[in-house]
Amino acid sequence: MSDIIKNNDNHPGYNLAIIGATGNVGRELLEILYERNFPVKSLSALASEKSVGIKLPYGESNEIEVKALSRFNFEGTDIVLSSPGSEVSKQFSPIAAKAGAVVIDNTSQFRMDPDIPLIVPEVNLGELSLYKKKGIVANPNCSTIQMVVALKPLHDTFKIKRVIVSTYQSTSGAGKDGMDELFNQTKGVYANDLLEKTKNNFTKQIAFNVIPHIDSFMDKGLTKEEWKMEMETKKILDSNIKVHANCVRVPTFIGHAEFINVETELPINYESAKSVLSDAPGLIVVDHRTNEGYVTPSEAAGEDAVYISRIREDASALNGISFWCVADNLRKGAALNTVQIAEVLSEEYLRNKKSLR
């Protein structure tokens, strides 16, 4: 069993490490790195002591054996893709960066640090060079990512003043345990079992229910998930945009959906909004005003794009538009965005190793 798994013969490759490799996002990172033929020279899968020895698939014929994060030496590692809990990232991301790696962190730990860029490649790639300050790049919240990919072309063309978003977030946003809870509770309903036995990850029953509460409560009734969407959008896109978010957990496994209402400074209508969204990178517009003429989370699962449907004018505002936005939260909402950042780093910043730090 070797970590040397070079899969791009046209490039000498980089030494990569994945922190949190056994989680939903970690496994998705492995799949996407292989799918996109990322120039890998070696790849280390890191997790807690209890996961040491687990073998994770990489492509059709490779397996990587999980190593202990606490005992890993980051010297010689070029890029670290980090997706553990925030506290783990808080401890180990700076260690990896100090050893000379560039860390792309998928937790909330560093997102609002003014010295760390918060990047969505289709939106604010020009900020990526700021990684050199601390050696860390932050990956935004999954719901924020798909929203700002859609907002960017509208803001460039029509100048967004205000955004109101209501989310419908799948249980995979709470990790494997959240997905398991939905599965077990659903079985429990049909078996007439006590739901309280499996209500560990969510504050209310999630099977056959929706929960208007994601993450902890903050001042004035705001939840932290809602705060993330509001503050991250301002940091990524424009600090002058007013954002109001309502975040809801729904009983689906993969794929987040959002209804987004936008008010702009310049005139906007259905035709102009659809045209701009259709031409934007990372977006696919499927908007047929008929049965099945829209995309749902189950259809977006496993896909890289952010899908836009149900575009319509908002007559309650002078310049208003609303639309339905769906994406795979484990891919574009997390792992794919991380790999896209790594691809730009490998192509534009790290080819000459002297430019690393």
C-alpha cells in the first residue's frame, strides 16, 4: 500500500494531503481529484486515530490507507485539503501552513479572517493571491457558494442592492450522522419505533418534517447558518449588498435548494435575467414553465453545476427578480469548489516552488 498514486503523466505532480478524509466531503474530494485528473504525485489521507488503517478508494484500482492526523509530518506537502471540524482545523491548518503547504480549508474556522481569502472561483478568483499572508484559503459555506455563483453575473450587470434567500438544506450538510438520522427515523416511522431513540443530530424530528433551525442561535434570533450566508456573501461579492437569510433543514439526503429574491439598482426583467444567468460560468438554466421544467435536489446530486429554475419578476420591488437555485452541496458546495481552488493554485502559483510562500 503506497501513497504514491501519480495519475497525470503530463505533469510532475504535487504532494497532497486530505484532512478529514473519511467524512462525506473527504471521500468526495478523493473522487473529484481523480475525476478531474488533478496532477497528484502523492496523496495522504488523514483522520483521527480511530480511522487509522481504513482503506479509501481512489479511482478504480487505487486504495489509500488512512493515517493519523496527529502524527503526520506536513514537511514536503504542497497542498492540504482540509475538511474536519472547525476545532481540528484551528489546530492543524496553521501547522500545515507553517510547514510550507497551502491549506484550502472547508470549515468555518477561517472564513471571516480578514487576512484569509474566501474564494469561489467563478466569483472572486482575483482574491486568491492573498493566501500568501497566512498560507490558508477558506472555502465558503455550502449554501453561500451556490448562491454567490448565481448572484455574481446579476451583480455585474444589474448591481444588486438586496438579497432575501430561503434555503432548503439536505441532511448531508450535517455530515454522515445527519444522513443516518434521517434514514433511521424514516425506518422508525414505518416500524412504529420511538423516534426519540434516533434524534441525536437535529433539534426536532427530521423524517417527514422540516426544521427552521440550522446551527446555533445568535443575537436577535439569527442562527449561525443564516449569519454565515449574510456575512460571507458580503465578503465574497460586495460589502454593500444587504442580505437576509432563512435557513431550513429538510428531509432529503443530498442537494441544497434555495429560493432567492434579488432587488437591483438597474432595471431587470425575466428576459434579461435569464440571458445573463444562462451565459455565466458554473450555471445551467433549466427554466421551462411547465410540469417538470425545473431542477430538484435529487436531480442535482452528483452534478458539478449550479442549476437555476423558476425565474420570475418580482412586482413588489421596482427592480426585482426571484429564482430557484439547486446544487449538490457535497460537490460544488464543498469538495468541487475546494479542488477548483487547488487547480488554480497548481496552475498559476505553485508551478515554480519558489512562489509557494
